[in-house]
Amino acid sequence: MSTVSNFQTQIHSQIQVKANFDLSSFNTLSLPCIAENFARFNSMSELLLLLKYAKTKQLKVKVLGGGSNMIMQPSVSGLVVQSAMQGIEKLSEDDTTITYAVGAGLNWHQWVLKSIELGAYGLESLALIPGTVGACPIQNIGAYGVEVGQIIEEVRGLQLSSGQWMTFSAAQCDFSYRDSIFKKQFKNNFLITQVIFKLSKVFKPQVSYAPLNTMAEQFLAAHDDEPLDQKFLTAKQIAGWVIEVRNSKLPDPSKIPNAGSFFTNPIIPKSQADELLTQFPNLPAYSVANKDSVLKIAAGWLIDQCGWKGKSLGLAKMHDQQALVLTLKSGASQQDLMNIQQAVQADVKSKFGIQLQPEPQPFN
């Protein structure tokens, strides 16, 4: 038996590489997709075995997380790999902080709840965001004034093209609004194995953003016989409020296929925003940290003003409760998604002069 045949026997005995694998249930938009090859890995040794297999078979490796922030194409060539590594390891601790290394395959929401249980705070505002821990740095996920890049200390993984193991500090990740080095220089060329989080042992509630601010005020007002101090708020309460708000506005992907917020909130020059505010006084515009010359505009408001909230086009629809969420009906294709995406972009561009950018990225 040849060396290659021996190796193929070895990989199939340890890890099952599945050919022509259906990924329609592996993406939250439920788009039809067939992967040429697919495999999950549970350890570094299994990952190395898969990479060796891909090299032997001359297959390009493509990394799949939770499938919540991507637009699957009808077919994906090469070898699609998905991490099943879910370990949580405490690395260090001092009087005020505690640092954990978390496996890339762990469900993000499960990690948020576990961190609260461990008495490690800072992630509670990011509860119920779909996806995996390994995907969170790529998009620099965020909600209610908190971005995960503020809490990440390191990202560890492997450069696919060179096979080199690499560690990025938070500064080296080049985090910005819904962006990172993993969407730029290392796009489609880095497999994240672990994310290192430096969390606080002292809970500091982040409730400056509505509707959390309103919920906090209502809660504190109910305790008017006590000092109105946020010390009564807990991380579990904040996470619970976030879950309640998200469930009220965002459809469950298992019931209505969607990828959460489909468009990013555009960041435009302040001069352009000022002009728009004279014409549209209710335009929601927010400051951007350390950038006085630009403002962030609420994409959902723009879409709503163009009449797209609750509106369908073919088998695609902008959600009834949140105009920013693109949903698909049973049997929808990539073309259905593209048609409504382009129609929404065209209307927003025509009315406001702003080009919306989709948040999910193509996977092919």
C-alpha cells in the first residue's frame, strides 16, 4: 500500500472527512450549499492531521464557524473544517481581573453565560449573539456600546498559507467597528483555535445605550426606598435584559432563517451627516470613539425610512420588527438574497446618498 493510501486510511480512522456534504443546516440563512469535503476537529492533533490531508490531496482549507455571519454559495470547493474545541482554561488571576483561554468551537452565548457564572465580567452585553467564540474576533462583534475587541487579550491560531502558528495581541488584531486584521490582511487565511479574554472580577454595568438604559432606570426606580445606585444591578440581570430585547426584535434563526443584522451601520463624514440632519432631523447619528470627523448612522432607520421594514421581494423579506434584519423564506436561494440586498442598497443610496455594506461575508 502506498504512503498516500496509508495516510488516507489513518485520517478516516481518526476523523471522518465527508464528501459532498450538505451545509444548508450549517448556516443561519439556511441557504443551499454543498461542500466538496467537510470535517470537524476536536483537538490540535486532529487539526494537524486534517491540514496534512488537505495538503496531500491539494485541497484548499476553508474555516466554518457557526455559520451566522456568512452567505453560503451553492457549492464550496476544497476542505471545509469546523472546530469542535470547546475548552475553557483559566490562565491567570489578580485582584481585579481574570484571564481565560477559550476554544474556538464553543458557542458564543454559552461562553457569555459561563463567564458570568465564573464571576468574570464584561461580556454580558453581548449575550445571545449567534456564532462561535472563534468567529467573534473576526467581526469584532458588538452590542449596546460594548465590542469584544475591548475584552480580548490575544487571538491564537494558524496561518493557513504558511502553516505557521501565530498569536495576535489585541493591538495587533487592529480592531475597529465590525472589523479586524482577520477580515483584511488575513482574510480567509487564518484559522483561530483559541481566544484569550481578560475579564473583570468587579462588575461594572454598561447600560448607557437604550433600551438597556430604560430597563435599568425602571428597575432602580422600583427600589426607590434604597439609594438609586447601579450597585444593585448584576451581570445576570444585564444579560437577561439583553436576551429579552434581542428575542423581542430578532427572529430565531431556527424558525426564520436570518443572519441577524444584515447591514453594518455606515460611518460617514460629519459634514455629510450634518447636511442630512438638516433634511432629516430625526436621523440617528452617533459619535465614533477617537474619531471626531465622522459619525455612525443607524442603518435600520435608513432602511425603515425607505419603506423596507416588513417588505418582501421574492422569497426574501426585511423583518417586521427590525428593518436591519434580512430574512429568507423556505426554498430561498442566493439570488433571492442578492435581489433584496441590492434593492435596499439602491433605495438607501437614492434617498440618503449612503452606500450600505452587508455584514455577512460570502463563503465559497
